[in-house]
Amino acid sequence: MRKLFLLIPLVVGLLACSAENVKTSSELGEKKLNTTTSMIDYKKKSEIIQRIKSPESILSILIQKLESEWPALFTVKTEEDLLQRYSFITWHILPEAKRRLQKNLSTLHPEYQEYIKLLKEGVLPAKEYTVTNISIDKYSSESITVTAQYELLLQNGQIKNMKVSMTGDTNFEKFNQRFNTSEGELLPDPATKEEENARDFIFSVLTTDEVRKLSLEELFTLFEQ
């Protein structure tokens, strides 16, 4: 059995878009990718994708999160907005995933707890932030650790420095405890070689860094038959 990380969370996680521009699951509807076979040569397509696919997909996700998405947590104005933004960043999109996130906030999400505390104390929200450094602290075939450092300009004009380190397992299903990688559809084993090639193509596209250049609608169009 293979798990198809379709709309949530892989596609949402890889698309380079801001939280303000993301549609809710209800707005997206129940549209599904077509994984049935056709006369299209998916094997050839998959081989082409594999030639250009970056071997550093997990590294790219970590850098994307820490450089472009995570800093937005420092400027949200309410606890509700912080939870919504954090849910989006960590791929807890559907209602059940959000409930699971809230249940585990005190144990698996230390940064969130810190930001809530700072928000209640009036330290946050910051007026603006600067990403001052991104470093790769560990790189192996099993896991990658990236650290980001931020400089926050607070409302009172003072400067506060923040740091976040994040480790990603190269097995995406074990990516990181903060992130929701448990949702998706369990697919039965393919009945034919053609169907297997079609699914391999879908997975190869969804896990390439280049997928971030596509909109959700473009992804659906890509896989329509």
C-alpha cells in the first residue's frame, strides 16, 4: 500500500504561497487526482522528472519553512491568528488535524508555546523581522538539521533575537514531529504496470522542488487525463 499525500499536506507544504492566498479545504472541494491508466507514457515522463529532480527536497522544505513562512509567526496579532498561521505552516489543514494539533501543542510544539507566552506578555507581535542567518547544522542520508536566526524589531523599538532549529527525516512520512504527514489516501497496489508507472510519475512530480512553482489548479490540470 502506498499513501498518496495529495492536497494535504504535501502539496500545500511544497507550494510556495502565503497563508493569505491559500484556499480552505471546503473551497477546494473534493476534487481528486485521476490515477487511472491511459495511453500516456508515464514511465518516460517519470524518467525525465527523475533526471531533473533535486536530491535535496527535504532540505529545500526546511529552508522554505524557516526562511519564508516561519517568520510570519512573529507578526500575528492574536492568539487565534497565531494558531491559524501555525496550523497552516505545519500542514494541519483539515478539522481533525487541527484538533490533533491543539491536543499536542504543549508536548510537541515548544516554539508555539513560547510565542503564545510572548504574545500574552506583549513582546509580540513584532513590527518587523529580518532573517539574519540560515545554516545547515547536519546533513546525512537519514536526516537534515537547519537553523534559522531572526532579528525582531519590537513595538517599543527594541531588538530581540530568536533562533529556531528544525530536523527533517529524509523519510517524508517521518519528516518532523511538528508537521502533519499522516493524512492522505491509502491506495491499493496497482493492478497493471501502466498504473504503477502513472502513480510513480505522480509521486515523482509531487516530491520535486519544482512543484512549488505550480498552483493547485495547475497540479490538477497536470494530472487530468
